[in-house]
Amino acid sequence: MSRVPPIEIDKLTPEQRRLHDEIAGARSGHVRGPFAIWLRLPQIADKANQLGNVLRRGGKLERRLFELMVLTIARRWSAQYEWFAHEKNALAAGLATDVVEAIRARQVPNFAREDERLIYEIVTEIDETRTLSQPNYERAVDALGLDLLIELVTAAGFYSSVAMMINVFEAPVPGGERPLP
């Protein structure tokens, strides 16, 4: 059960209603997870939605790698809703089932693709050390280019913030599921 009760549709302010409809439109008709919480503060909900949409829809990071980054963050935080919302996207984008299951089990996946290994190792190092070593920085810039690395780090930060919101406010997973052990 969430620590923050959802706002009933008929009790939304006009600005909250506009944002609700905008957020739902980009998320299969639902306002869940951190967005259901942020909706209480329309300015934050609006900016979080804009940043999330730029990263999810307008970013240049290949979808498979983007979803790998999200699952890596979700598992590190044990963010149940975040995992729920992105696992199916990761599989649909071509991330191998064994990679997803290894991350779920907190094991280092046996990557068949070097670009996936790179993303996993970069995101994991940033999460563990709160920085990136010079060798891995150079490796990432060589493989991704500076602009894509900036996008990756921004997205990892955004999804870490999402995970924090989900965990602190206990954002529920539909049906009460707990996809992470």
C-alpha cells in the first residue's frame, strides 16, 4: 500500500488534470509510480514528465541499452514498480531473458554483446562509487561519444530519482505484485 493516497480524478485542480492527462497519454493511459506522487506538486510533475519524455522518447541511446540501464538502476534500488514498468520494455527491445533474470537475481549477467556489458558496468560503477574511473570514462567516451555518455548519466540519475520516490513513498505495483525478490 502506498504511503501517498492517489488523488481522485474529480478532486484534481485544472493544472493537475491537464498534467494527469498528459502523463497518462504517454504511459498507456495510467498515472502510476512516481508520477502519481509528483502529481501533488504540478510544477515538479510537469518537469519530471518533460525530462522523462526527453530521455525515453527523444534520447539517442538505443532502446535496448536504455532499458538495460533502467533495470540496472531498478535492481540496485530494489524499486519494485520501476522494475515492473520496464521489464517488459527491456524484453521487447531485445534484451535477452537470461540478462534480465541475472540482474533480477543480483548476478552479473553473462553478456553476449559488448555494448550491454559497457552500459551495465558504467551504471553499476556510478551507482557503487558515485563517480566513474578514468579508464571507464575513456572507454565509455570511445564507445558512446561524449554526448551519449552525458545522456546515459542523466538518464541514470533520473531513474535513480524515480527509484527513490518509488521506495520512499511505497508506490504500489498493480495487483500487489513484487517482481523483485
